[in-house]
Amino acid sequence: MTTPMLQLQNLKKIFSRNGQAGFIAVDGVSFDMAQGECVGLIGESGSGKSTVANMIARLLNPDEGRIILDSADVTRAGVRAVCRKVQMVFQSPQESFDPRRTLGDGVGESLLNAGKSAAEAREEVARLLEAVGLPPDFAGRYPHEVSGGQCQRAAIARALAIRPKLLLCDEATSALDVTVQAEIVALLSRLIRGRGMACLFICHDVALAQDFCDRLLVMHRGKIVEEGPPDEIVQSPKQEYTKLLIDSVL
Ligand SMILES: Nc1ncnc2c1ncn2[C@@H]1O[C@H](COP(=O)(O)OP(=O)(O)O)[C@@H](O)[C@H]1O
Ligand SMILES: [Mg+2]
């Protein structure tokens, strides 16, 4: 057995509401991810998916449990300590870029922070834009000058820039038109597999996750209620909740 790339052990997150502590958003979540594995985390809105991703990216602290990344305990680590290994792509690409800076600056920022020269970063940005299917002159455009799909491509380029081991995609295609959504999923699939990157693909659309992922985890009210190979989950779900999710009743 090789050591998992990521291990979540009994993660718990409790939020306060209306000044009262005690809403359990994530309730004892445990799972492992192997190097290069693509895992789908599915569940209706409010089930705790983003909270799990935000804890892995170290944007939120868990109240209980442990996060082990590449054999290191990062449960209390800061964002900067994990950002070379874990990058995130969010639902609203336009909001995730600074509106006053070009896409090229946004994509290249982490390269400059990693000590590359401006010229090296510029060359690498051009390569990254090409890898996500954007023309080189897009480096000079601002977020409001491109479409949602194009901006999401740039967000993927930015996430890939420092070659993370794990990409967290939180509803990364949910805000896009169906055809653009399919293009972005195809792009992600190609990049992840080509680079041997692991991916946690968070999504409420079961069919999309079924096509894309090696394994699915079904989340309901803060807990993983079912997990397995995508086709098995979709064709013979064991939990009533999973059936409702697949039938899109939720
Ligand atoms: N910062 C927060 N403060 C209070 N409650 C929150 C916070 N973030 C999320 N929640 C609540 O936790 C639950 C899970 O949210 P979230 O992880 O965003 O779910 P999902 O991504 O599956 O839609 C929801 O009920 C949400 O309202
Ligand atoms: Mg969410």
C-alpha cells in the first residue's frame, strides 16, 4: 500500500448561528485520496462540501479531526504552508480575479512569489494559457473583458501554475452554460490526467461527476453517507438520499 496523498480523519466543523454556537456543518468526515486520483464530492446545497474543501485548503480550521497532506499533519497549517501543494478553482471565476489586474498578472503571481523572474513568469504564463486553450494575448485582458468560460480557463491556468499535487474544484463548472461546462470538464480531465494531479471535484450534478471522477463520495448533512465507483453509485445507490440526489429531486 502506498501512503495516501491526502487523509481526512474525522473532520468536524461547527459554525455559530445567530450568535449561538452549535450548527455542525461537517460531522466526522473521513476519506483518503491517492496520488492522481479524481474524487467527486456530491451532495445538495448546504451539505457541507465547500466547508470540507475550505478546511483542506486551510481557509477554515476544523474543530476536530486531522488533515494529513503528503504525510505531513497540516490540520493547523496556514494557507501559505499548503498552497504549493493544494490549489482551488471556485464557482465564480470573475470574482476570484482582481478586477484591476490583468489575467496574465493573476496567473503569474504565484510564479513571481516562487522566485521566478518577470521574464520567466511571462513565458510560463503564455505556456499555461496555451495549455488551457486561451490565445496568448489574453494575458493582457482584464477579467471583465472575457467570457465566464474563458475566465474559468484562466483560473485553471492560475491554479496549475505552481504545479500543485491536488486541485480542489468547488462547483467550478456550475455557473457556466451546459456546452461550456462540458468543455471545461474535458479540459480539467485532460490536464489532471496529463499531469498526474489529484482532484477533489465538488459538484451537485451527479451526471457530471459520474463521467469525470474515479470515485464518488455522497455527502448529506455534514456526513459522507455513501461512497464507491461512480457507475455503481449511480446504477445501484444504497442510500435513499443518493437515489433522490440522482433523480435530482433535491
Ligand atoms: N461561515 C459560516 N458561518 C455559518 N454557517 C456557515 C458558514 N459557512 C457555511 N455555513 C453553513 O454550513 C452548511 C454547509 O455549507 P457549505 O459547506 O457551504 O455547503 P455546500 O458547499 O455543500 O453547499 C450550510 O448550512 C451553511 O449555511
Ligand atoms: Mg458549496
